[in-house]
Amino acid sequence: MPSIRSAAAAGAIVVLLLSAACSHRMGINRMASALAASSSVYESDDDPEFVRLAAPSTLKTVEMLLAQAPDHPQLLLTACSGFTEYAYAFLHVEGELKGAADPAGAAELRRRAAAMYRRGRSYCLRGLRERHAAFTEASVRQNAATIVKDTQVEDVPWLYWTGASWGSELLLSDDRLKRIGELAAVRVLMSRARDLDDRWQSGAIYEALMALDALPALVGGSPTALRADFDRAIALSNGHSVFAYLTLAQNVSDAAEKRRLLEQAVAIDVNQLPGRRMTNLIAQRYARALLGK
């Protein structure tokens, strides 16, 4: 029979092990909070080039922490949004700007952007699955309308970033018609986010819906819905959504209206919406390039 002393020693070891595990988890939680905060700091920055250089190390650190805490919600959401934003700002847009001047370079940037969007989507879906067990890529593809019914307002960021990463990757795809079911799933995700909280992030959901409604009618697009999305995005951002003006400009046929919309986009004071300053600066760069053409 073990002595009281040996039992006490064993108990002390258990306490130490539990304390170490607890301290480790607390350390990860503190770093997760700091990294999540860095995402908002990046978004409000006024120097996109600085963010372009800094973001990869932050995102890689997030992935390293996720290797130790694979179900950590804050880390998953940071990875989900971070890879999606990085792909858009520094790969997708850059690929569009290169265009015909450097077809090979543009194609490589688009390829990398699509890969980053998929990477972000994988973290988004992992996070949603932690919150709602039914969320898998296969289930969303096959039955999105049913899967989203249990989501609540707290799920809006997850729904938005899942839809944004998935939809953006599809927009770069050469076989969108073959993947039409995925487009429908993306629309369900965004529509559910809108229904739960359409004011989220000053109209960001409507900006995403604009990209979907700008598609041909064969894949669910609608010029009427596109205009309605634009009006609501502008209203919710108090007229400061560069992306809304840019997206509408890219999808109108009248040259004079296109120029007017692009000029409005570049004239916006990005400091009026500080939480989205970097995204607006990137969109303004794109708008200026289109004006130059």
C-alpha cells in the first residue's frame, strides 16, 4: 500500500503537470488575442506595403499555434480572415493589375491567390465545424440551405469569411460553370450572414453580394440585385466603401458611368472608415489603374 508521502508526491506531480498544461493553454490564449488584435491593426494601417511584408510572418505564427491548439476559435478565425485578406490585397489585385502586360506573372499571382483563398476557407470551415458539427465542405456543397439554419448572429464573421474565401477562389476559377453548385452554396452563406446582421462591418456583406450578383444570370447574377447591393453598401458605409464603387464600375457598360464611379472611388477619404483603411487603399490603387487605362 503506498505511503502517505508517496501519495502526496504523486499528487504534487499531477498538480504540476496540470499547472504546466494550464499555463501552456493560457500562453496560447494570450498570443491568440494578440494576433487577432494585430489583424485589426493591419486593417487600419495606412501603408499597404508595410502590411504586405509583415502579414506573412503573423499568419505563419498563427498556423504554428494552431498546430498546438487545432480547435482554438480565435486562432481559426484569425487564420480564416487573414489568409483571405492577404490573398485579395497582395495577390489577387496584383494579378489583375499586371494583366496583359505580364500574362505569365499575372497567372502565377492568380494561382497563388486561389491557393491562399482555399487555405483560408479550410480554417473557416474548421471553425464553423467546431461551432456546428454539421459544417463540412461536403455538407455545405450539398445542402447549404439546411446547414445554415442553426447559425446565429455570433456566426456572422464565420459565414462571411467562409463565403468570401470560397467565392473569391471561384471567381478565379476557369471552370465556374462546372462548379455552379459551389456558387450557390457561397450565396447561401452570404445571404444567411446578411439576414442575421446586414450592418456587419459597415456593409461588407453587401460588397460581397455585389461580386456574386455581378455574375451572368446563368449562374445567379442580377443587374437589379447588383444595384440594390451597391445602394445598401454605400448607405451602411456612409458613402465610404471604395470596393462598392470599384465593383459597380467594373460591371457597367456605359463608359461615362464607369469613369464617374472610378473617380468617386479614388476621391473617398479612407480615414473616414479607419477600420477598413487598408482594404480601401488597395481598392483605390486598383481603381486608379483602371482609370489610367
